[in-house]
Amino acid sequence: MDADVVVVGGGFVGLHTAYRLHKGGFRVVVVGGEAPRKGASWGNAGLIHQGSATTVPEIIGFWRVVRLALRRGSYISSNPWIALRESLPGGWIWRYARSLNREEIARRSAVLAQLIPESKRLWLEIIRGEGLDAELKEKGSLEAYFSEELFSLESRVVSEEASRLGYRVQIFDGVKCREMEPLLRENVVGGIYYSDDAWVNPSKTLNSFISALQRLGVSITWERVKEVKEDGDGLRVLAESGEMRAGRAVIAAGAWTGRLLHNLGVDIPLIAGRGYLALTEPVRERLSMPVFYADEKVIAGQTTEGNLRLTSYFELNNPDAPLDRSKIVQMAEKMREALKIEGNLRIIDEWVGSRPCVYDGLPVIGRVGKRGLAVVATGMCRLGLTLSPIGAKLVEDIITGQENPILQHFSPTRFS
């Protein structure tokens, strides 16, 4: 065997998995895909968000989501052909609509809420223990509202959900919001403060994590994996540079995971929900904490050097489709509506990446294949950064034979 475990995927889920398995004594090889920048880990919002289990538009109802998608300039958009195909019976959108009942939403949010605090603890343990250059900030995050109607509706829903699920929020009026974040414009009407949130610079954290694993002796290559097949008492992993054999494989290839599962007889309803990043040149003004412009669904974080990282959008599209530059421009324009930043926001880098999304909103973690030698870990969608450490812990539990009852909710067989 070339390795005890081959991890397919070099995003945060794959790296955390490799880290845990290496620490547990396994010989691990990571085949990370085309490049670190390719996947969703590179350009996400950077929030380790305690309120991630709550999806306000879904709680309000499916037609609320539809209205958001149809609104001009909305953060939700779709390739028309994909929208048509996936709206037919059995398609992703069709299944998503059927999953939006209150009982199902309450069940899955309760499951996710069990994982998030422990996942944050694991993140902080690795950042500090391995000295990762993450630009970690632990000042919480602020959702800022400029519409009285939207603030009244969403603050009520979030307060109820926070009480039910056990995470902490504070509801502020506009005056208190400006005290917390002086860069907010005067017409802010209120906000929701998540005091337990943390923020990291995703691209720096990813690169630093890769370097830390290599220092520990984990082999990492950047190339596309063509297939994973069961072979005798192990698995064959065919990459562009050749073939390797391993006792186990972890398939954590994000939005590209689905195509690698076909040879293992698995079909997961996975779709690419693409997000966008605009990185500005450094600005003089300094954010006190990450700000989520709730009316337009744009998040602003700030690097140590002063660059603003603007992230937004949920675009159903082919994961390899080109970037839509109009979305980059719109993010900068929208954030200027919320923040008092002098001069123009000059964009120095732009990015689009594909989140792996399943219609029921839960990760997919479990054994796959006839002999169960491969483990899939995907489907974390907008929660990938927040949940990646605990997702890796669950993968480790599977490989080491530990029973964890929460895994029943994430089984790859739940779609059949």
C-alpha cells in the first residue's frame, strides 16, 4: 500500500481529516485537486458562525426564497437551464422545496447546533496549537439592517431560534449598532450581534494549514483525481500523474465529489452553490468586526493589511463555469451603501468557487462502496469553514470504528 488513507480533496474538510488521521498514527496522502484556490475553502466569508444552523428565509417559507431569487440583483441566482432541469420532479430544487417544512427545518437545525460549538473549539485548538497564520479575530460578528420591516421579521426569528438551539445573540437598535461598528452608515436601523463568532482569513489559513501538514510529514499533491475504485483488500486512486493504492480513502472533493462516487455505486444529489469574493486594496478605515449587510446579503471582513474581503451570492451553476464579473462590481457597490468608506473600493482580486450543497441542508458523511473502504465527507455548503473540524472528527470516528449516533443524520444512503 502507498498509504493507509488517501484523502481526496485539499480544502478545509480534507486538510482537517488528514491532520486528525496523521495525529492518530495513519500514513496519510492528500491529493488536493487542481490548486488550493480552486475550491470553496479559498474564498469563503471566513466566519466561524454560531448561528449557522438557522436559515431565516427557509424558516419564513419556500416562497420567501423564490421571491428573493426573482428580485433584481438578488444574491440568489441560477443558470436558467440548471434551474429548469432541477425544478422537474426528482430534481434538486424540487426536492429542496419539498424539504422546507417546519418539522424538518427544526430537526436539521437542532442537529447542526449540536456540532458548531465543538467545531469552533477544534478550530481554535489547531490554529493555536500549530501556530497557523489565520489572522484570527474573536470579536463576534454583526448583522446590520437598513430596513425596519426586514429587521423586525428576521430579528424575531433569530431570537426564537437562538433560544431554542442554545446560541447567544443580542438584538441592537441602530444607535447601539453604530457604537459597536462606527463605520456603519447613519440609516442603519438595527442589528443582530453574535458574540461567540470568530473570523479567519480563509486563504491565509488554508495556505498555512497546508504548510503545517507538510512540516508534520503529510504528503500533499495538487492534481485532479480521475476515479476511486475498490480493488481487492484496498482501493485504487487514479490521479493525473498515476495510480496509488491505499487501505482507505476519504472523498472530500467538494462540489466535484459526485463524479468520484459513481464507480462506488453511490449517487448523491449534490449541486454547486457558487459564492463570490471581491478583495479590495487596503483601506484606511478599520472594521471593528465582520459585518453582514443583511438587506443585500454581503459580508465584509478585513485582513490585517486592511484589505476588505467582500463575499456573497448563491449561484446555481456548473462548478467550472466562468466568473460573472457583474457580481463582483455589485458586491462593492452594495457594501458602500452600508459602510462609510472614503474613495472607491478598488478590486485587486476576484474569485468564484463552488460550495457542495445537498437539498436537505445537512452534510454527507459515511461509508460508501460495497466494502465500505471509502468514506465520503461533503455537502457542507455554506457551513464548510465552520463545520470542517467536526466533520473531520466524524470521519475519524468512522475509520477508527467509534460509534457516534449523530452520524445517522448524515448517512449517504438517506437519499435512496
